[in-house]
Amino acid sequence: MITIVSYGVGNIGALATMYKRMNIPTRFATTAAEIEDATHVILPGVGGFDDAMNRLNDSGLREPLDAMVARGGVPVLGICVGMQMLGESSDEGQCKGLGWVPGQVRHFDSTGKTAGLPLPHMGWNDVKPLPGVPLFKGLETDARFYFLHSYYFECRDLAHEAAHAEYGSSFAASVRNGCVYGMQGHPEKSHHWGAALLKNFAELESSTC
């Protein structure tokens, strides 16, 4: 059972549809109890960082999510802004992030390496996983994902980077801290590569994530 956090932000219907095609059951979590007994949790997100954080904080789901991550053992996947929320802060807003993956979210312009490139970074891009990341099993080569973002995740420790992509320079397309993962691209819009990643996530166990 894949539990998708429903707090008013993100393509939750598209994620549920992809899992339905794979005969993997999903549910939308709107209560603390549905978080507390979850085995796999997806935190979606689109739009602005502060808006997403405020919605999550006001939903009543932040506290049980924090407690679940503190206990450990439950695979979590943040997608797009949901990945950025895993960090400690963002150049996009004033709110504090969840702090589940040490790092900050930066605007592409802050690096000076995307000069002349259009923002947002929009469209298909190659993703290169680091060796041995179970979320990308079978996606080690030739994986492509759809992106739409102007901000990227800057890990405090490079050991938390799970995959890279290039836009002017290399950036973290995916992050990882224990069983907590983030994916900047949209697997729900990424055809068979996205389906493979979502299937890998559904197959993660606390001992292997």
C-alpha cells in the first residue's frame, strides 16, 4: 500500500493512476492515523516552497510525518517541491523545511553556471544515479525524467546525493538520507522510466532502502 500525503499540493491523482496500472494499491492520507500505520509514503509537491510548507504545517500531518521519519524504517519519497521540502530551507521562501535531508534549496541563478539558459529548467533530461541506489534499480543507464523547476537541492554532505543531472552544471536530481528519498523530476510524467522508479519505491523495505 502506497500512502500519498494529501495536503492540497501535488499531482496525487497522476501518481495513483500510475500505481493502478501496476496493480499496486494506493490511498490518500488526510489523517494522522493514516500516516502512523503507513508502510510507504509519498510527499508530492508543486508550486512555491512556502505555500507547500504552510499547507503541510496546517494540515495536521506534519507532526505524524516527523515522528514517523524519526522512528525510521518507513520508505519516504518526496517529489519535485516535495523533495525540496526535505531540506532545511529554500532561497524561494522564508519557511523552514522538514530537515530530513541536510541541505538547502538554491536558485539556479545563484551558481552563475546557468547564465544564458532559460528558467525554469523544463523538459526531459538524462539522470545518472550513483552506484547502488535501490530507488534506481534497472535505471543505471539511459534513464530520462521530466523536470520543471528553477531551484535545486544543495546537499550539505555529498553522501546524500543519489543521482545527478546536468543543467549548466551538475545538480542533485535525487537525494537520500536513510529511507528518505527525494526526486526532483516528475516520475508521474516520465513514462516507463518513471513507472520503474515508482515500482522500485514500492518494493523498498526498511532493511534495503
